[in-house]
Amino acid sequence: MQTIDVLVIGAGPAGTVAASYLVKQGYKVSILEKEKFPRFQIGESLLPCCMEYLDESGLLEAVIPKGFQKKTGAAFMRGEKRCEFYFSEQYTKGWTWTWQVKRADFDLTLAEATRAKGVDVLFECEVISVQCSPDRQIVEYKDPEGALHVIESKFIIDSSGYGRVLPRLFDLSKPSAFTPRGAVFSHLEDINRTEDASNNIFVHSFDNNRSWIWAIPFSDGSTSVGIVGDQEKIVELTENNGEKYKEFIQNFADLKGRFKESKLKFEPKNILGYSIGVKQMFGEGFVLSGNSTEFLDPIFSSGVTFATASGLLSAKMTHKHLQGEAVDWKTDYEDVIQKGIDVFRSYVSGWYNGDFQTIVFAKEIDLDFKNQICSVLAGYVWDQSNPFVKKHDTILGTLAKVIRMKEREV
């Protein structure tokens, strides 16, 4: 039986950030990953805030040479209305750019860099059972050939993402309060892309705010295009090898024929009912990070930011725990991560109830307000000096109400 200090489940951004930080502190760390890398994953548009976590964990230097598409902002469209946010104009001092990445390449880069630091990264290894106690965790897993192995660690960080290993084994999942939605997506040739369409993610709202389209340009000339909406609509668009998806993308008026002659790089994939939460983020001998905690919605590209933020914080807390320091997992970990989740939850709600669009598509928008909102869109959701963070649960609704009243008076 192999014995290590920390076992990380999952080799996505949350897991690799956590493992890379811990190995720098001198711990013996292993990662168990169920899938074979590279593998397809959504969450291709990063936020500037996550660059800080990549940097602190020592992984940023491995990503820079890959030449991923630089992202400097986000553009929201509805019909002829358009509002652009540039991260260089945000309220919070921080990174002013990030990347748009094919997650297969990005995640593999992080995994290889983590392995190069001395972490044992094991792919195609499925966790079968977990036994947790205060100082001894026993995990049984199956390797690619089907052989069973047992690994013992002092602590477990579950970064298994949509696999949600410990939430599933320990019955920690709870339903989301959001309406069940789905997404259908593919990568397309982007032969009609203009130069100014390369550095932003483009989001097109339609169907009375119930549905939207993302367009995420990559550095190789292709673009990720996804449709998000009610599950029934997404299932219909996926049928017949995605023929209806392709037809919809090619004929959607607000895209102005951008993908009219584009070929699909692969058959459209879908994901349904992705919003989910957890009853708690930690337990005896373990902590959850990334999508193993909670996933809201892809609208504001918050997935990798929360993955890297929670991965790094979970590693720091684990370090303190293993050093014998008193650790308040509820106050110093769960409550901190939950605060950021709650901010984005307000903005996701504001997107679907129309408050966010009322603000950004207003005839006039206060520049201070816009810059403060931009910081949220950049991922700086823990900056309590920002009114649009501190008062997140009321400020969007209040401001939208004022704007609607003013526009009715005109």
C-alpha cells in the first residue's frame, strides 16, 4: 500500500493548482484522475483573477509559452444593442487580461507541469471507495487495466469536478435553486472573424433572457460556440448529430452570418442540469474544491476562477492542518469560497431575470458603475471595497429598477 501526505482527486485546474502548491511546501502528493488527458472540457474563457492563483501555485510560467488567445474583455449583445467591458478599465487593481483556451490543451499543460514538479499524476484511475478519519485516509482505486490498488494519505483534496467523487460517495450533493438548463456546443472554423472579434468572449442574449449564445475565439482560428437554454430546447438542438444546432448557429440573426459557411470540428456535445451544490465543503480528513463544491452557470465564465481559487486556498489550509495548526474549515475556507459563489449567484440571477441586461444595455451607464461591474466580470468577487461585490444581493435589482423608471419617463 502506497503512503503519501496528500491525495488529490482530479487533475483539472483545481487539483493541479492545489498539488503544485503543496509539493512546493515539501509534501509528497499524488493525483488520481479518472479520465485520460487530453480530454474535452467546457469552461474555455478564463477570468483575469485566476492568473493570480496560477502564478502563486507556480503554474503560470508553464502556460505562457503555449500561445493561447489573449482575452482583454467581454462583449454582451442583444439585437442591435452592444456593451463591451475591458478589463483594463476595471475598478479593482489586478490582472487586466487572461486567456481563452481549449481546455484539453490547457488542462494537459497544467497536469504535465505539475508532474514535472514531482507530483505523481495517475490518469485513467477510478476511485472505488474512500474511508476517512482524522489523520488516516484510505482510498481504493482501479487502474487502467482494472487492477485494484490502495493508497493511504494524511488528507484528501477532492477536485474531481463534474465527477464529484466525495459528494457522491458521502451523499453531500444538494439541488441547485436555479432552473435546470443545458448547453450544446462545438468548435467551428471562424473564417469570417474580424480582428476586433479575437480578444473578447461574445455573449448574445435572446428568447427574453432565457437563452444565450457564447462565442469564444481561439488562437488557431477556430471558435467555441455554445447555446444555453431550457433543457428541452438543448436536447432538440443536439438531435440528428447536431443538425439543428448547426442550422441555428448559421442563421441566428445577431451573429450576422459569421458562421454561415463554417464547418464543425466535432459533433456537438451537450451537458444538462449542470447547476448543483453541496451540503458542506469539508469533512473529517477531506476538503472539496472546484466544481466538487458548487457549479452555478457558464454565463460569466466563473468556473476556472473558482477552481483555481478554491484549489489554492484548500492547499494552504491543508498545509496549516498538516503542520498541526488549528484550522477553522468553516470560517476560513467554506465561508470564504461561499462568499465568492454568492456574488456570482446574484449576477447569474440578474442575467436571467433581466436586471443585468437592463443595466448594461441602458441608454447611459455610469462609468464608475461599469468599471465596478467589470471587476466582478474579471473574477474579483472577494473585493469588499467594490459596492457591486459588497451589496451584490440588492444592487443589481435596485439599479435596474431606477434605470427602468428613468427610461419610462423619457
